[in-house]
Amino acid sequence: MTTLSAPATPRRRRAKAPGGAAGLWTATPMTRLVLAVTIIISAFPLYYMIVIASRTNTEATDMPPPFLPGGKLGENVQRVLSNPDAHYLTGLTNSLIIAATVTVSVVLISTFAGFAFARLQFKGGKILLLLVLLTMMVPLQQMGQVPLYRLMVSLEWVGSIKAVILPFLLNGFGVFLMTQYTEQAVPNELVEAARVDGASTLRIWWNVILPAVRPGMGVLGINTFMLNWNEFMWPLIVLNPDNPTVQVAINSLNAKYGTDYVLIFSGTLLSILPLIVVFILFGRQIIGGLMEGAVKA
Amino acid sequence: MSLHVDAGHPTRAPMPPSRRHVRPRPGRSFLTWLDLKAAPYLLVSPYYLLFLVFGLFPLAFTLYYSFFDYDLTGTVEWTGLGNFTALLDDADFWKAVVNTLAMFVIATVPQILLALLLANALNKRMKAQLFVRLGVLLPLVTSVVAVAVVFTQLYGRDYGMVNWVLSWFGIDPVSWKTERLPSWLAIATMIDWRWTGYNAIIFLAGMQTIPKDLYEAASIDGASRRRQFWQITVPMLRPTMIFVVLNSTIGGLTLFSEPTTFYNGNVHGGTNSQFQTVSMFIFEQGFREFDYGYASAAAWLLFLLILIGSAINFLLIRRIGGNK
């Protein structure tokens, strides 16, 4: 990309009209300013989280507010972890287990279904796929919460993370994405050729499909992980405060210690660390996946 | 593993010659059947099993519950459409509908415009492209609850940074949580902070599919850049725009986490429910008042609201994009 921008400079010089087509693609100072301001606004609340999380409550309510981090981060994090109402460490562990289990399962289920929809002919396939698309429009979270809750009550699962994991395995977006991805990444001839060679369906999935759709699985996996890490409403309904997810733990802090800003901010900061790690490791893939998905949808 | 002999022919044409090789051994033909005919269904079955249990069953029961009256003592009584008529007469429900729609509009309109402009800026040639895009997408890595916690502090009446900045311009401290319009604005900014960059990246993807010679032709005709943006970019982005707007509609009308966290985890949405959304109303009816029937009926009305909202927005975008 950077090599591409080098020859652009002389071309810009040649374009005379201000509305020239070549000029349209060069960044003006205005563009740079817009982008710089956007990035500052994007980063500021995250930065501010660090500032407050590393201060004392007196400093946090100072006027003017503090702009630089202090030295109390370790102490504040200790207070979060040892807080008797939040069960923060349990929440962190639960969230990790839930997000990881859901991610692995959703990716597998979607890859299976995507293979069938994209590259196998079967009666009713089209209708079944259409059904997936239709259900993506239904806000199941709101529409199904009461019966689902009562189901969990009768199964005696309320308070257990099973009750959070299972409903989230249903992910129409994943099936849709993997169908699209398989269609694009695996030519039909490849599947036919494997058939001629005598491969069974399962073998084709393992040897032909899986290696080709791995990038798509990655994108879906990252998405699913972030989505489930963030999930708030259903865990709030179905879990008890003593066995929470990390979001529910923050909510308990927020509800009980509303003015203890440094405590809440430290908990919040801790809760987004896994997401930041994912973002740093897979940022390129996240953007690539978003952009590809957007064009196809 | 024993399938390699007769699994050889392509799926669609069961050719007679290869049939002949198949001995009438029941085990073998069962495996072939399993591999060719049943395998697709087996592959999609996990999704549909989950869909039955966690999708269709709850939906059907939400409808069923909505015809009954539940009270705290545990009595259940058939009311027919009673819950629905009661909802339509319930000022609290309507208040939640107005709050939801208002926050949706206040958040979405500027967000779409900003995202378009931002995407246009991202579409230029520049150095450190990946870094810039990641920077724009940074808000996505914070959890919704985290965003809401930080913004709630920023919007604090006495020690919040927003009021501090406003005081430079001689504006008296605004009580962001207790007044209706300010609370809507505060929540709308939380939504916009998180989603504008995301939508800009989606728009950017759409922009990159627009053929560049369209712009070249337009600039030869002397169209200004601004004109090119509104007359070429925006109309050509229509499919992407529909995707973004429908996504925002579903997300905006089911808003829950931000306003709940804004009121310290309480679903009542402020002392006077001034920022209670329909989602919070359903939660409150179902899990604070334990009126399952009423909550279920409200959920169906929310669904109706989403359908109407999506249809209106869909038609709107089609018209905006249509007048080239």
C-alpha cells in the first residue's frame, strides 16, 4: 500500500483542475485533520479509563478533571479483585469460558452448515437457507427472553453458565457468513474432483473445505468472541450476582458503588483487556472481514 | 473409509454403470445413502436443532404467554388480547416507545452522515493506512458496558468533563441524567462513539467497489468534488447504506445496555423513566414485576415496531439513492 502511494505524488502535480479525478484520491490537509480528530475522539474514552483507574476518588472528582494517569492502578485493581459484591475473578473466568466455548462451537456449526449450503445439493436447501436469513431479522434476545428464562428455571439451570452458553450457540449470521465464504473460496470443481477420487462427504469437508475457509472461520471466530464477551442482558437475567459474567460483575459494582469511580473504572479497564489483545493480534483480519462481509451482504 | 468404491460418482447423477458395482449388501448402500443423501442434512442439523430449541420454541411461547395474565401470587389467567389492549393504553409503554424512537433518530442520523464523511476521508491514499483504520475502529473493542461507564462519568453533573468544557462557554451545568432531552443526547453520543467508525469502515468497503472512471467522467464534465460525492458516491452506496441502516434500526430499537448502565444498572431508565427503552420496559415487566404475559405482548409490539421501522428506512434509502 505504501509503495502505491509513492507514484501518486507526481500524478497529483499534473492534475490541474481542483476537482480533477486524480486529485479526488489524494489526502488533503482537511482529510488528515478529520482523521486525526476522529482517532483522538476514538481513543480518548479508553485513555480516560486508564487515567481514572490509576487515581484516587478525590482526584477523579477534581475540577478540572485529571488528564494524566496516576500511580494507583495496582491498588485499585486489587480492590476490584477483592470486592465481595462483584465476584470479579469468577466473572472474568466465566466470561472466558463462555466466549471461548461459544466461539469454537459457532465456528464449527457454521462451517458445517456453510459447506452444505454452498457446495452440496439437497432438497429444501434453498428454503432452509432462506429461513436462516429470515431469523436474522428477528430480535430473539428480546422476543424469546421470557420463555427461555422459564425453560432455564424448569431445567434448574438458572445461575449456571450453561444457561448462557447454549442459547448463544444459535448464530444465523455465522451460517450466512460461512455459506458466502465457502461459495467464494472453494470452487465447485474441487469438490466434484474429490468426489471422483472417492472421498466421502466428511473427508471432503476435512481435506478440501476446511483448509480453504480457514480465514473466514477466523473472522467469524473473532466476531463471535467479541460479541459474547460483551453480552449483557441475558447473563443479567439468568445468572446470579455471585456467579456472574464480567459485564454483570461490573454492573454489580456500578449498582452498589455508584460514586466509587476508580473502583468501577478499574473493573471496566480489566474487562476490556482481552478485547484489546484480540484487537492488537487480529486487527488486520477484523478490518478485512468487515469490509469483505459488507460488500457481499 | 469403506466408501471409496462407489462414492465416486458426482452427486447429482446416480449413473447406472456405477450402480452395478454395488453389491446388494445392505450395509454398503446404507453408507452410500448416508454419505450422499443424508450428509447435507446432518451437516445443517446442529444449527436447526439449536434453532428449534432456542429460536422457534421461545418465539412460539412468547406468543402463547402474551394471551395470559400472570401475577405475583402465581395465578395465570387467559385474557385473550387483554395484554395488548392494556399496553396500547399504558402511558409508560408509550413513553418507552417515544424514548426509543427519539434516541434512535438522534443517534442514527448524525451517525450515518459522519460515517459517510469519515469513509470518504479513509478512501484517500495515505500512509499508515492500516493504523488509521484501526484507530477509527478502536471503539469497537470496548464493551458496551465499559463505554457506558466512562460516558456516564464524563456526563456527571458536578464532576463531569462535559459540563466542565461547557462551563468555558458560560453554560450552566446540565443535569444529563435527570432531564429528558439531555439524557437522550448523552446516550446517543455513547452509541455514536461506538458505531460511527464501524459504519465508516463498512461504507469504505462499499466505496471501493464504485468504478473510478465514473469520477473521471464526472470531473471531465466539470463536476466539483462535493457534487461528485453527493451525486456519485452516495447513490452508488445504496446497497451498503441499506445494510448499515437496517443494522442500525435493529440495534437502535432494541437498545438496552447503554441506558441501563447510565442509570447504574437499573432498568427503570431514570427517576421518571425518561430514558427507559422498550427493551428495558420488557425486562422490567418480565423480571422485576414478573408479569410474563405483559412482557411477552410488549416483545411482540417491539417486533412490530422493528418491522415498521425497517420498512420505512428501507423505502427512505431507496428514494434517497434513487434520485440521481
